[in-house]
Amino acid sequence: IGPNRYAVEAAYTKTEDGDGNDPTVKNHHFYGVLGLEHDFTNNLTGIVQYFYRHVFDFQPASSISDPGIQAVAVNSFVLGSQYDENLHGLSARVGKKWMNETLEGEFAGSMLLNRHGFFLRTKVSYIWSDEIKLIGGYEYFEGSDTTSYGRQEKNKALFFEARYFF
């Protein structure tokens, strides 16, 4: 509608763990996103999204008595975004294009609202020619050990990429 785009996305995933008793298999879950994207003037765009995940038949890792299985469950729950029964977060991106849309910069991030964790990325892309595109940027992760962002902290990265199209 005009310079705005609205998004509503929803997904329900049914897994093999029908009653939520197997900590090595993800539970059934719902994931939804609400978003607003806006085109500003001079090739500037911005998007803000709210995301939500609900885990059905949720059982916290602390309810598992066997310490070995509990350790596996904690890792499985964190990496599968099922550590909490409900997960709330926000993501945002601002992008700008220059030089007849051959140069693009962006700043993006995501944060959890019910647990400490966030991700930031800056990226610059330049289309050198019809065959060559150059990309560079930096990714920063921070968070508690019970979030995928916290588990990614050591993967903070400065990156450069050259793409050749033929």
C-alpha cells in the first residue's frame, strides 16, 4: 500500500515427537512473523519485524533428571530455538543504494525480547560489472548460553566475498 509493504507469515511444524517426551527431537511448534517494510526517498528502505515461536508440549530442560540427557537436551533446545515455551523477538534492516543501484549498504539486526541475545550485521555490496559483485561486512553476535546468538558469539566475523557470474 503506497510506500509500505505488510507481511504476515505463519507456520505450524508437526514433528515425530507427538507428546514432547523425546528431548532429542523438536516438539511441534508454531512460528509467526509480522512485518512492515517502508520505502523512503532516494533508494532508502527499512523493515521492522516481530517474530514469535510457541513450542507445544513444552518441558524445560531442568525437568530432565538424567544429567547426560539434560545436557543433550539443553543443546538441542537452544539450537532448535525451543529452550523457552514462548520466544519473542524483533528484527530490523535499513538499506540504501547509490550510484545507479550498483553500490548498496545495509545495517540489520535481531534481538530476543525474553532472553538476552542479539545479532548485528553491516554489509556493503558493489556490482563491479555484469560478471563481478563484491560484498564485505561484519557480523556480531552476543547473548546468554541459552540462546543461539550466545552460542554464535565466537563466530563474530569480518567477511569479504567476490562473486563471478557466467
